Amino acid sequence: MHAAFNWNKAFCPQAKWTLKIDNDMVANLQRLDFWIEEKFKKELITNKATIFGRPFIYSPRVTDETNYKYYVSPDDYAGEYYPPYMSGPSYLLTREAISLILHYASQVKAIHLEDALFTGIIARKANISHCGHWSKFNTFENMYDNLGCEECVPLLITTVAYQGVSKTYEGLNNIACL
């Protein structure tokens, strides 16, 4: 992620928003733009350096299974719990958040859990805010469940491509508000 954030800053310095999304996710960009204008911009009043997504609040550091992929040594991170961080498959960052992440990244010890590192450990050090929007950044639920609408616009922006990218993208774009 550090390289991606550096690339973003070097080649897209005017971009006010950056959607970080894994390759097994799909996004509705028109809906993203709508929610930026209707909700997210209004939430920047107290801190322009903000990350929007699905926050994990009390995520414990794995301490007892050294062969487990989520294991992090106490030498690398001493806390029992990670600071609140965003679920890794998709989240939205402001330009100011990316700038602060890059500035503070060299001041913390890196761990291999990128979402906990960049949107949790570094974000806390840099005083970056989190805005939780569980219904908009879907990583777990079936998108065909009723995830809701506001202003006759579906809430869901991103979702996991469980049914393959094309079929999931079509389904995401065809969610109707009743």
C-alpha cells in the first residue's frame, strides 16, 4: 500500500479522494460519487484527513499461533489490540489522509497486516479520522440482502465478487430501491 499511496501522490496529486479496492471486489463509481457528495464531504468538518469504510474496533493481535498468517510478534507490535482500522478489501481515503500516512509511515515499525498498519497504527499516530459506513463498503454480506437505500439510491458502493466480477458488477449496478 505504501507504494500505491506514493504513486497516487506523485501521479494524481489533485485527486481529492482515493478508493482502495482489492482485485476481488467490484465498485459502482457513480454511487461512490453520489455518496461522496451527499454524505462523506459533510463528515470532513472536523478533520479533512479521514478514511471511510468498515472499521474494526477491537481486533486482537494474534499472539499464540506463530504459523498463522495473521500472527504478529510482540516485538513488531506490542499492543494486545490494534488501534481501530478499516477492513482491507475496500475503503476510501481523502488526499489529506494519504499525505499524512506517507509522512508518518517511517515513524512506525512495519507489520505485514497492511490494513491494520496503514489505516490503524499509522492513522492513529497521524490523527486521521475514521468514518464507519458498514452498509456502503460491503465485504461480508450477500449484496442481494436488503442493505438499504437513502434518497432512492442504494447504499452499497463496493462488494466482494463472490459470483465472478462480471456477474457481481451487474448485480451491484442493478440493485433497486423500493
